[in-house]
Amino acid sequence: MKQEKLGWLATNPFYTKRFGIYVGRKCRAMTVQDVAKELKLDWHTVKALDKEYMEEQLRRNPVAGPGVIGVDEIALRKGHRYRIVVSDLGRGRPIWYGGQDRSEESMDRFYQWLGSKKAKKIRLAVMDMWKAFENSTRKNVPWAAILFDKFHVIRHLGEALDKVRKMEYARLSGKDRSYIKGQKYTLLSSKENLTLDGRRALRKLLKANKRLHTAYLLKESFGQLWSYQTEGWARRFFDNWKDSLKWQRLKPYEKFAEMIERHWDGVAAYSKPENKVSLGFVEGLNNKIRVLQRRAYGLRDEEYLRLKILTCMLKEI
């Protein structure tokens, strides 16, 4: 017996490639259940066709040697189950998803997968201050510079501000305490993101509590660190910022300053002209991944999630 192969047939013999691509495009914006309901198909069929579509996307867009990589972890579910996501920041796409956790061994797997030839092109690695990522990168690509992501640094500073808020709430009582209650996100949000009511509440809070006012101003001014063009000026700004903590009795801020001191090389790397990269991509990718995870609730297929993450920035077929 002989069987003729037709180019327009999909791997699934019941559907054409054109229909499979149509389903895949639908699944980029809709849940599997919604697509199955609209097209009157079984959801298993829709998921299988979507997988074929994403595999074809990856086949048409092979991974090239990245010059700048972004490293971050995502939490799969409760219980501190993590996976690592590595992105090519130059081309604006995630290129690897894997590992068993966020350990150094899991990070080593990425460099093994990438291969020594492509790894030689890496000149800069952007990451948070997780020691395992830093150790693995220094071991596998020792020539690459390491830059600590601005958004993760600011997040640590936000946590320090929240600790100050909790300390003030515990210290005060009566009317002074009522100004602080329920104002966590008002205090931590950027001023431009607040509503009119939020800005009024912030003004009232800062007027009522001098220590929180000082902590808030220090947090807002710290972002200036990433605007300097040379490491010398960045260092001068940080030293002045750190000196302004004296006599303020802001222990969480002092611990934050000590952490920055320990990781200074990775923070100051951004002041070098060759390291001026878009740091917003990794944070934007994280938000997109969280949307994908919410949309795929109930699905336990990690391979499906991997394909969704790796293709979320690729153009549709």
C-alpha cells in the first residue's frame, strides 16, 4: 500500500493545516475552552492543534546566539515550585524555559542547551540578585557583564518602605495610627498611577507622619541612580543617598543600602554606555506570563505552558 502526502494536511489527519493555523491564531487571544465552544470542537482537539501551531512558530523562528540575555524565575503554583525563563533582550523574545527549580544546576542547563558557540556571543546578562543565577553565569560565561534588574532592586526598596510602615503602625496609636491603616498600596504605588483620592490620602499620610514622609522621599529619589552616564557619578549619588540615612532610624533602609553595597558592580553596570538596554522587557514578560497562567487555569500540562511562553512574543503565522 502507498499513501500520498498532501502538503496542506496537518499532522492531525482530520484537519487541514490552514484550519490548524486558524485555531492557533484564535488561541493566542482566547482560552482553549472558549475556542472549543465557538468552533464546536472537543477542547483536547483545540489544545492539540494549538500545540502544533506553536511548534511551527518555533520551527520558523530558530534561536540565534543572543548578545544580551534576561534571566528570571516564575512560580508554577503554590509551594515554591519555580522554573527559569531566559530571554533574548536584543530580539525581544523568550528563548528558554526549564530547570527543576531556581538553583545553580538548573541555570547551568540553559548554558548547556545554548551550546558554547552561541554562548560566546553573550556580552551582558540582566537578572535579579539571586546568587545561583550570578554564580552559574560567572562560571559558564565569565566574560559577560552582569547587570541587576532595576525593577527587582526597586521592589526590594518597596519592601523596605513597607517594613517602615508596619513599624510606624505598631509604634503609634489612636488617630495617628488611623492615617496609616489601609494605605499600603497608596504608599508603594508610583504617584502618577494614583487616582485623585489616592493622591489626597498620600498627602494626608505624609503630612501626619514625618518618618514615613522621609522614607517615601528617599524611595522616590533612589530611581535617579539609573540616570547617570558614568559609574563615578552613580557612586557619588549612592554615597550621598546612604549618608542621608544617618539619624533617620530607618533600619530596613540601612539593610537595603548594605545589600546594594554588596552587589554594587551589578547595579552600577547600567551606567556604562554599552549596557544601556531596555530593562522593561523582563518585567513586561512576567506580566504576560501571569496572564497566560490565569488564562490556562485547570491545565496541568507544563509543556503547553512552555510553548505558550516561548511563542508569546513571536508574530502570528
